[in-house]
Amino acid sequence: MSAPEVSAILIMLAVCAGLLLLLVWLAIRSARRLRRLERLLEARDAAAAAAAPAAAPSAPRGEFETFLAEDPARQQLAKSEQFSAYRRWRRDKGLNWSKP
């Protein structure tokens, strides 16, 4: 091999080593960011889980649940009968948008 070929090979090896170091640095940086994001998501999920049980009992009941709770016998009806009775109940209470 001649001197220019050896110097070209050394330059190519230096460039490849530099690119390899750059890729390793980017991988480490990405891993750190990913770990940070995972910690933030875990903290957010933990905060949401802590707040969820407190919010559940204070959630308002739906109208259909209120309708069923007024008369326990309504829960024994078939679904189609429950819904037709529920529509009548809403109409009687004035909860519909349409005119009576």
C-alpha cells in the first residue's frame, strides 16, 4: 500500500469512529429522555389513581340509575320494558326536550 492509501484508510477509520461515538451519544441521550418521560408518566398516573377513588363517590348518578333506584321492581323488567318505562318517566317528569 502506498502512503496516500494508508492516509485515506486512516481518515475513513477516524470518520467511522466519530460517527460511532455520535450514535452512542445519541442513544444514551435518548435513553435518558425516555427514562425521564417514564417517570413523569408514572407520577401522573399515580396522581390520577390517587384522585380517582375520591372522585367516584361524589359523581352524580345518571337519570336512568335514579329511575331504577326509585322502584326496585323496575330492575326485574326486561331491557325493552325498562327503556319504555324510562321514556314515560322522563316525559312525566318533564325531562324531555320535546313538548308534552
